[in-house]
Amino acid sequence: MKVGLAIQQVRSAEEDLANELERVGERHMTDQEVYHLTRTLADVSRRNAEKIARFQERYPVSGGIRENEVGSGLFDTVREKGAQMVGRRPESGLLLLRDLRALYTLASWASINWVILGQGAQAAKDAELLQTTKECHPDTLRTLKWTNTLIKVVSPQVLTS
């Protein structure tokens, strides 16, 4: 049974999403809405990763793969400092669009992994796991919708200024 692998992929995707949400918030701390909402959404993603982690004992996986590693370290520090220096200049809008695109991609990745896990839980007849996927997946969809909405709001302003 490969349900354990699906659990691991959901957990990894949610952790990656949470980490990137925090990084985006830090890079765009001059935009209070983005800063505070990314923090809130990161907390939700981390909570969901913790909820799903408890099923890993039930469905162990030997070895592991993290298919969607997000860059960190010096490059992120340089981007953060650059965002701080740019502040609210037009270039910051382009940086925000780039970051929103990355968040949208990560949230999509997490969402499809929830779908796959939900289908696996249903096939395995694991009602508790299925219920957890039904409770957590909507949170990821909210992050996806928020990111999409913000892209629609920001892109006309950024691209025509």
C-alpha cells in the first residue's frame, strides 16, 4: 500500500507552502495585508501538516522523497533585503507577482496531493484519514483562492504602471 507515500507528499507540500508563505510575508513586510495574511496561512498549513503526520505511523514509508523543495539560504536573504530596499516602488509589484506565482504553484501542488490522498483514504476504507483530508484540504484551497485573487488585483496595476 502506498498511502504512506501520499501522506508524506501532503505533509511535505504543506510544510513547503508554509515556509514559502512566511518567506513571502517577510519579503513584502511593507504590504501589511500580505505580511499578516501570509503568516496566518502559514500557521494553518503547518497545523494541517501536523494533523496528517499522525497517520504516518499507521502507514509507514521506508525512505522518502521531497519532490518540491523550495530554495532557501543566502538567495532568500538577498531577495528579502532587496524587497526591503525597493519598498513600495513599482519594482516591488513585479517581485510580489513573482512570489504570488510561486505561492500559487505550491498551493496547487499541495491541493492535488490532498485530492490524491483523499482518494487513497477512500480506497483503503480509512474513515479517519478521509475525514482529515476533508477537513484540511479546504484550507489549502483558501490559500490557492487568496493567491489567485491577489494576482488578479495586483497584476493590472503592476503591468500598466
